[in-house]
Amino acid sequence: MERINSQANIQSMLQTLRAYQAQAAGSNETLAPGGDTTVAAPKGQPFMEAVKSTLNSVNELQLKARDVSTAYERGENVPLTDVVLSMQKSSVAFEATLQVRNKVLKAYEDILNMPMNRTAGLSRPILKVIR
């Protein structure tokens, strides 16, 4: 049962990463039959560039929220709704990034903890040679 859940978590994480990668590349997601989200791989853009781009956009949202909040606190003509909206956008983007990071780390730990049976393919031929 745990293996099924781990596999589902890995698939979910991969779909999320592909969606972020497509968003950073300017590509659109499509819904495949069966409800799975599929994303066309961007051409010419490595995965790390997509991650950097996504992190930069989250950072920009956080900087914008800070600037709008500071301007409001100084008494500038900034509507309170703009302050709240920019802070919420920043918060949602950060939380989404944090969730993706957590899923990537969990998948990495799952891969590290996978049992490796290096002698499984060699045991039978060795037994035949010994007999």
C-alpha cells in the first residue's frame, strides 16, 4: 500500500514540476483523457533554467508585495486592496514553491531508500556453474 502511495506522490510531484516548467516556458497545459495533466516539454530550455525562472518570479512577487506594503505604510496613495492582493499573491507563490520543494525532497529520499538487489540477476547462473 505504501508503494502505491509513494508512486502516486511521485507522479503528482512530476506533474506539478512539469506544470511549473511549462508555465516558466510560456507553454500551456492540456488535460489528457483520464484526468491526467500533460505538459509539452519546452524546446531548448533546460529544467534548471525553468526552476531558476520560477524562483525569480516568486522573488519578484515578494519584493513587489514588500514595496507596496512599505508605500502604504508611508501614507502614499496605495489602496489597501492592492496591498492585501500583492501579499496574498506572494504568499501563494511561496507556499506552492515550498510544496514542490518538499515533494522533490521526498521523492529523492524515496529513491535513496529503494532496495537494490545487485546479485538477483547473477545468482542463478552462478549456481548452475557450481553444480
